Amino acid sequence: MPASISGKGTLTIATDASYAPNEFLLNGQGDPIGMDVDLGNAIAQLLGLKTQWVNTGFDGILAGINAGRYNLSMSSFTDTKKREEQVNFVTYLNAGVSIVVAKGNPENINSLADLCGKKVGAENGTTEQDMLTKADVDDSVVKTCSGAGKPAVQASGYPTQNDVNVALASGRLDAYLADTPVAEYAVKVTVDKFEKVGKDVGVAPYGIAIPKNPPELTTAIQKALQKLMDDGDYDKILANWGLADAGIKTAEVNKALY
């Protein structure tokens, strides 16, 4: 563990607390809670450290890590090769991408191709936003629509996942894309407002985002997480948030699939 962190005794962890059940604010207030928070606290405890969670906008987190404002981030980051150019990732979960629509599916959306010409949202800075706005990413809706000769998707980005949920609930969106755990949780808590449709796509690992230097921080986080996995505490944390099926067995560094 770097002396700069062990000396102060605290890990400063950035998160965008709008992505339930992974990281969110209960009733919109208080300190962040969720799977990522519990897992981050458990990692810190193994390292003999306390945690300071900083709730901030998702699309500025990686820059904040490299500017030294945060020691790391646990914020439902999909580990991608592009992001690995900026930071290291220690993998800790598998998650796909899901389509969420209003209850009853009034626009009859059942696949990415059905999003063509529709008003579709995602949180800013996410892989889902990339799918809606870029042609050179896996499962690109842009490429799907252009290749089929269909109207382009009407993509909208929002500062937080809460904003995305509100936009769908108010009818400003026909659908949104979100990580599967987040989509399933939204459907569960809204009861009769949303439903998840079609097949999930793009299953890929989540990663803890860590600055490339000093490298011993990445090593310390990876070893602590692996111990939690080996001891069964990791499984208990995931199960507590309904995410047992998304668990993995090995914490690895920079294992992006795309």
C-alpha cells in the first residue's frame, strides 16, 4: 500500500450514487449505500483503512482519479480497452446491458433494432451512451440502424441514472439502456412503471478504477478483493443486493473484452 494512503489511513473513493443497487442514496439523501459501497468498505477494512466516499458525476470520475482527487472509484465502471488507457481496472462483477421501457411496452420494443427512430436515453459517460451515439463500439445502435436502413435513434444523455428514470417515467423517452443489475432494480422498485424487454447484450466485467501509478495500489486492491472472494464475504455482499448471479471467482487486472 502506498505510504501516501496508509499514512492518512483513508481510501477516498469516487462514485456516482445514482445507480441502484450498486451505488445510490436512500431516499435521495445521506451517504452512498449499495453493493459497490459494501464491497469497497470491506476491501478497505482488510487493508486497515477507513473509507471516504465522494458522490460525483460519472463522466468526470476518471479524470478526477488522474488529477489525484480520488484514490480509486467503484461506480459500476465497465472495464473497456479505451478506459484502460487512462486507469487500471480490477474486475469484480459481470454485467450486461438491458433495455427498459414503460410498463406494457407501448412502442413494442424488443431488441436494439427496435430502438431505431425511437427516443432512447442513457447516463452520460456510460458504455450505454456510447452504444447510442457511436458506430465503432460493440452492440452499436447507431450501426444497427444505419445497416438496416432504418431511422437513426434519437439519443439523449442525462447527468445521472435518476434523471434517466424520470425521463422514461414522464414519457420523454421511449426506452433507455442501462447495466442489467441497474435495470432489474429499477423495474423492481417502480413496480408498475417499467419493464425490461428483449435479451441482454454485451456481458462484460465491471472494474474498480485505480490510477496506474503507483502500481502497488492496484496490487493491494486486487489481493484484498481476491481474499474476499476466497473467504466467501464477496458472495454474501452480492447476495445481499440480489446480485449473486453476477459474481465472478477471480479478481484480475485489465481484462477488458472490447
